[in-house]
Amino acid sequence: MHELNPHSLPKETGWIEVIAGCMFSGKTEELIRRLRRAKIAKQIVLVFKPKIDTRYSVDEIVSHSEQSLPSIIVETPQEILELSKDAQVIGIDEAQFFSKEIVEVCNQLANDGKRVLVAGLDQDYRGIPFEPMPQLLAIAEYITKTLAICVVCGNPADKTQRKIISAERVVVGASDIYEARCRKCHYLPEEN
Ligand code: ZN
């Protein structure tokens, strides 16, 4: 995985890092790892997630491997801007569930000199780009694409297979509903 080199980080400016990938690819783990390092360096860190994600915990971000970090639940991107005035480092998890205003909010935070770390699903269960992630990837200085391992064939996987049939784009769940698949093994549930 691409590692940010702390000796070549920008100075006297903010920037945006995006961690994008399918479910079970370690996005949240990677986000937590970077935020923890910032905390150890005594930087003021705030973590946000959208209201929709109640998978494991209401006020923490939690990876599938059960690492966690306290987080603030917000309904709109604007709230992140209002709450982040004193923060130096902003973490945002499950960014695909925010409205498109998150793009402008991330830009504003970075323009104000803050380091902004954003993690999210880059594709929905059909393999279609999950807005606003494409826009966030376009404006970020640093991009990490995390890959999982296909549960069928063991190839690197970047697709989220939904195991139930639903017309909804968002069905909250974990390994009971989803698994990681490669391009070859991914299919639309309604096609089978
Ligand atoms: Zn496969």
C-alpha cells in the first residue's frame, strides 16, 4: 500500500487524503491507523461519520476487525465544518453516505489548513461509482485504494457482493449481507 512519507508532507497548508475501496478491504482500519498516529503526535483530531452507519456502535468508528475510535455523528456535511474550527486533523468515515456538499466541505477544511482524511466505498453493490466518492477522489492530493480478497477465488477484490436481493442502494449490514469479490466473481444479485 502507498505510504504517506511524513518527510514530504505539505507545509503550511491543508490537504485531502482519500482511502477508497470495497467492504472488507480495511478502509476504516487504515483511517484509524493514520488518525491514531496524528493523536500520538498530539494533534487535535476529530472524527465524523454520517448518521446512517449504526453497524456496530453509535459514537465510534469501528472497523470490521473491531478497532475503534470515538466519533461524532452528523447528519449534514455543514455540521462537520461548524464543529471542526479548532481541529487540525479531520477524519470522515463512510463518506459515500454524505450528500455532495461533502466535497465542498472537504475543500474548505483543507483550504483552512487542515489535514482531511476521508474513507468510503468507491462503488455500490452493482459496481457503480458511489457519489460523492468519485468527486472526492478527484480533488484529493493523496489516494489509497484498498483491496480485499475475493472469497470465491482469492484474487484481489474491489467489488462488494450483496448476497440478498433488494432494490435499495443502501442496505446496512456486514458479512451477513455482503462479501468481497473480484471482477470475475462479482454479479448482480437480481441476475442470478
Ligand atoms: Zn474472484
